Amino acid sequence: MSVTGFRNGRILTRDAVLDGGAFELDGVRIGAIAQAGEDALDLEGGWIVPGFIDTQVNGGDGVLFNDQPDVDAIARIGAAHARYGTTAFLPTLISCPLPVIARALDAVDRAIEQGVPGVAGIHVEGPFLNEARKGIHDAGNFRPLDEEALALLAAPRRGRVLVTLAPEQNDPAAIRKLAEAGVIVSIGHSNATYAQARAAIDAGATGVTHLFNAMSPLHHREPGVVGAALEDRTLYCGLIIDGAHMHPAAARIALAARPLDRFLLVTDAMPSVGSMDKAFMLNGERITVENGVCVNESGTLAGSDLDMAGAVRNIHALGLPLEQAVAMAAANPAAFLGLGGEQGVLAPGLRADFVWLDRELTVRGTWIGGKRVA
């Protein structure tokens, strides 16, 4: 059994905040938490926190998953985001044809089988969406959730399968079939009424993809998707906290309206994250990063240039205590994915996925399964 120790800093465990300590590693898991030895790593006043879990990663290191749905791309994207504290992620497809989805599903299976660090499954964001709320998605790819699509998405897989869809474009019975097959269903890119959103929740939807963005807003006579999400106490709502996707006041209102453990930070990251090149192509359009924001030539938001450590810093700056900010990046997404018994907190028996943050909450090191990867 190996030991990784830390001193001159704090460790955020499931049960307490420790002034230093050591992880006794049993394979890829924490065997016990003990006192640090003389050879402990000096945290220089920083933190050891649970590894971040990102459920919406379109790309990184110059790679867009849509363009390269294979194991090599998944590995490059994961390595790019590990530098920013992400220890588990879902490579995410922006709306595309079913054959591309099939290739991506198979690639994620192979990546997990081959032990690519961090890959936990796949997020299929569309093409079962509403053109009225398409955002940067190509509406030419949109289609209903028919039997062919259901058969593809509901087949057994090695990792988690998350599907974002618009309830008003799809039969609640189809949503129920996905949920019963173990697929995680999230509402997004939707112009649904409150009643339609509620019907999807009742059919098994458990998430909302990037709350406020690309969905029917809250109105006092028609609460829409946002109203249904803010009212509900069980849905997991993703938040893109990059200063562009939502106003700080909207974020604070959401956080005040419902349980904090039902929010998760996501990046919606594009190939620019972890890359010196801050321009890329998406659906034939040139996307550029301007002041940290990804936009097309008409100014439409096109994902983000955000990383998870940045998301933690940003929501902490809104007044959220660091422990709760970290939970939204780790424990909450783990619970959403059904991985709460595996990762998301630092405790004996769970995976040794953790991050060293300095005093400014910048990543200084990342460990996946007890092995330092960044």
C-alpha cells in the first residue's frame, strides 16, 4: 500500500476539513486517511479537494469530439481537462446524425475498456431538440426520439449515458423507455411549457442542461422549463458560470430557490480549452474566443472556454463557500451520474481522485486513481 501525504494546507474530506494528512492508497482507492509523514508534499497554504466531474465536455486541446469520435480524441480531451482538476468527464456530442452517435458510443466503451483516465461515459446533447432553442446546434440534424434512436441509446454500455432532449419534441413514453434502460435524461434546448417539462420529469428526466440557456424562461403566467426546474426539488441543474452564459443575479436567484446539492457546475467546454489556438470550426462555422467567450460570427454563444477550476473560482466569487463550490464540481455531479458511492468526495473506500488547489484556487496538481496525471 502506497501513501501520499500533504502538509501546510487543508484537505477537504467527506467528514471534515483536515490540517494536512495522508491518503493510504489501496490500488486506485483511498484505504485510509492518516497523519502525514516527513516526506509529505508542501501545499503552500492550499487545498486538497475531490477531483472535479464535468458532465458536458465538447472538446479540449484543439479537439472537438464531434469531429473525432474515437479513443485518441477522448484521451486528448481528458488530458487537457485534467490540467484544470477534472478527474472524470463525459465527452459530449453536439447534435449529429445517428451513425456518428453510434461511433461515439462505441469509442467511449473502448476508452473505458482501455483505461483512458477519467472517462466516465458520454453525453449525447441532441439531436432530439427544438429548433426554436437550438443555440449553436445545427437544426438540420434534429430528429425525434424514435425506435431506431431508442434502440441505439438504450443498449447496455460500459459507462454512463446522458441524453439531453426537448420534452415537447418527444413522446413521454420514449423518455420513460430511456430512463427505464438506465439512461440519464436531461431537459435542454427546449421551448417546453411548464406542463410539458413536468411530464418529462414524471417520465424519468432527472436533469436540466445549462439552466437558463436555450430554454423557455420563467414567466408569471407560463413558468416554462426554468420555472419547472426552479420549483422542483429533485432535478439536477447544470450551471455554466463563465460570466457570459448567465448573469450573476440569475445564478444567485437559482441558488436561493432550491437545494444546493441539486446544482452541478459544467463547462460546456470547446476545443479551445487547454489549447493555444482560440479558434475552431463547428458545423462549418468559424468559432472564436473573445474575452474568454466562444461565439460565432453573429455573436451566438458556442459552448465555452471555461475549465472546471475556473467554474469553481467563479461561483465561489459569487459568495458561495468553497466547500459548497467544490461539491457542485464533485459530489453533486457524481450523485447525478449515480457514482456517489465511487467518487466525488474524499473518504476511505472511494476512488483516490483529488486536486491540489493553491491559495488562489488555481490547480497545482491532479491525481486520478491515486496517480498524478497533471
